[in-house]
Amino acid sequence: MSQRSSVQYTLRFAFAVCVVCAVLVSASAVTLRERQQSNAELDRRRNVLLAAGMMSPGERLDRAEIERRFGAFEVVAIDLRTGEVTEAVDVSTYDPQRALADPSASRAVGRNAAQITRVPNVALVYQRRDDAGRPELIVLPIEGKGLWSTMYGFLALGPDLSTVRGLTFYQHGETPGLGGEVDNPRWQALWPGRQVYDDAGNVRLEVIRGTAGPPDSDPYRVDGLAGATITSRGVSAMIDFWLGPEGYGPYLQRLRKEAT
């Protein structure tokens, strides 16, 4: 075999190997992406249950049991501008994070301590209603900047739409042992029973520096995270934003009017 033929054979063989590998990698990427998205959604549902008190920290549930418990919730699309329920999106496929990249599906907001620049026009919330059809549990997605990252979590409110049932975070990049303590069940256990709003309807709930009292005597404050002042402020800021007029405030006001 000539040298030229040998080189051509080598190139053809290398090209064929590259094509086969590219096909295999692409197929694997698609398969893994679907699995990763499914697992991410399952983790979000798990955190909804944790925030709602329908699952204990450390409790190990299989996919079927998570789905069964999550089935108690109704996923509702809310127009954040009006607080009204909307059918403009399909809740089974709608992604509020993707909507942020679409100027027609989101809007800019003013400067705020949570460092949020845009919000989707439509958000998804989780409702559980009693036998009379009244909301007895609301779980709200919240997000905002910490020290190093955007923190994504859920805040659950009881039927008075002010008493906290629980708080969880499912994604963040805060420092382990410091700001990363937002994941600590002991710190999250300090939240149930706290109050978001004062009697005038103002958002009062905040994470302080130091130690707060129990919910019955110190309802608007939660212990700070030791050595993580900026992360603590970030949690306070995201609650102030999302429970205020540019977040879920109009929606919660509408629910209060329906209950009266």
C-alpha cells in the first residue's frame, strides 16, 4: 500500500470514528438532559412538600410517594401584574425562568435589595384548598441574590396568608458552612409560625444579625446565619420583594378579599 493510500485510509477511518462518537455523545446528551430535567422537577416538588410541612427533613421518599403527596396541590398560573389567575399559559409546560428571556413575557422592575431586574408576567404557585374551596396552604417560589449566587426556594403560607409554614431552598451557590446554612434543617425550623405582614399589611419579616425570640413573642424576625451577613440580607430582601407589590402581593390581596 502506498503512503498516500495509507494517509487517506487513516483520515477516512478517523472521520468515521468522529462521526460515530459525535452521534453517540449527542444521543447521550439528549437522554441525560431529559433525565436531569425530570430529576430537577422532582427535587423542586420535594422542596414544595418540605416547605409545606408535608415531608420531614431527612425523610426518604420514592418518586411515586413524592408525586402522590404533591398531588394535593393545584398548580395555578398567576398574572403578577394583576394578581389574577390566568389561562394564558399551560402550567404543565410553562417555565417562568425561560419567560425572563422573552421581553413580551416579562417586565423590568425597579431597583431592589434582592437585585432582581426582571420578573415574568406569569408565575406558578401551588395551592391546597380545604373542603369548602378556601386556600389552606400556599407555596410561593422565591428567588434573589445572596453573596455568590442567586438563591431559589419556596415559602409556604398558612390560610391567613401571613403565617409562615416553612421555607426551603433547592438551588444556590452560597459558601458551605456559612451562607450554605440556608439548607440546614435546624435553621429552616425557625421559620414556621413567623409572620410576613404586620397589621397594616406591610412586609415585616426579616433575618436579623444575632438571635431572635420565639414566633409568639418575636414574630417578624428570624435568627441570622453566623458569618453570612450578606446571605442573610439576601433572604430578607427576596421575601420583601416577592411578598410585595411587584411579586405576589396583588395575588395574596385578591385571596384575602375572596375570604371576606
